[in-house]
Amino acid sequence: YQRRVRGHNMNRGASAGYDRHITIFSPEGRLYQVEYAFKAIKAGGVTSIGVRGKDSCCVITQKKVPDKLLDPSTVTHLFSLTPKIGCVQTGMTADARAQVQRARYEAAQFKYRYGYDIPPSYLANKMANIAQVYTQQAYMRPLGVAMILIGIDEESGPQLYKCDPAGYYVGYKATAAGSKEQEATNFLEKKFKDDPQLSLTETIRLAIITLQTILSADFKASSLEVGVVTVDNPKFRVLSEKEIDDHLTAIAEQD
């Protein structure tokens, strides 16, 4: 058996067999299965973006309906976790639903136990903690999704968090996930250099423009999904096609 494994290792080069078992470090100190989970997120070919404004947050993603026979209204990457916290999931849809179900359970349990809504930062922390356990135990694989989470915190205002399969989470002014994550991050870094205080409309339009720029494509309203929360209306809501269309028209007129 050992000889067979050794021969197998020699053919495989650098990652020689260390990706077979998620809980094992390679000699370079890497966990290959966790790295492959990040690749799985990019493999879907979808890019999502989150932007935080002065008193609002917005998440946006591409809506790809892979089959003519599918009912487009049943295809979504946007989920509400509580009435006031929503997220966009990038990567494997089935994993996304499992993670969303767990997040809803954690949020409901928090509300039952403490009598008030779970803060977005606490929920992000909770989901990251759970993701971390999957990098450490052999009977679960890491989930192939990145969760970008938005909500309004009663004390600190609009919040934007991203949790990844490694169990890392942090708050952002703007962030991206998916196949063109790096290009989107570079674009957003330029836009946020002077720390702009964006209104709701500007926040949504910046997110759309970022997606249009990095994918060099003009979108129809039906191929985008946009979710928002604002201080004035902290409920997470998904914009209708007409609202998205109005923003697209306004952006086209600006150019």
C-alpha cells in the first residue's frame, strides 16, 4: 500500500497526496482542501459585489439561468437570514442553501435566548466559527461558498461582512467574491480611495458599475440581482426588475 501511495505521490508533484485528507497539513503548511474550496467558489463563473454606503448597504450578483426551461423566479443567490440581515452567496448553490439554513437557525436561537435581533457582526462571527470547524474535522468538507452579509447594526450603522470557507471573516467598506473577485477589488479600491460617503442610490449604482466594468458587459435587469438595507428601512429587500432597470438606464445616461 505504501509503495503504491509513494508512486502515486511522485506523479502528483507538489501537492503529493496531502489533499486527500482535509485535516492534514502539507509540508509547506498548506491545507489543500481548503484552497480547493476557494477554487470551487470561482468555478461557478459568477461574480458578486457588496458595497457599504453612508447609511445603506447593497449586495449585487449576476443571475445566470442555465436552462431555457427553468423558471427564472426560482433561481436566486440572495437570501434573507433574518428580516433585517440578508446575504449573497457565491459558489455552489446547494452548499449555499445549507449554510443559509444554519445561519437562520443561529439567528433564531439568538433571538429566542436574548430577546433581541442578532447583530450582523455576531452572525458573521458565528458562521465563520462553524466554517472553521469544517477545516479541522475529517467527517465534513469545507463549504464551497463565500457569504457576503449585509445588515444595519443598531449601534454602528450599516455593516458589510464576508465569510469564506477557511472561517475567516472581516468587515468591509466594499468587497467582492467569485470568478472576477480580484478585478472587482482593484476597481473598488480606486473608488474608495477618498473614503466617499455614498447615498443609497450611489451605493447601488457603484455596485452595478463595478460589475459592468469588470465583466465589460451591459446587463439587462433580468440578469442582475440586487439586495439592499438602509438605516431608514432596515428590512432586507430585493430590488424589483423595474427598479434595477431604472438604475441601469440612469447609469447609461451618465455615460
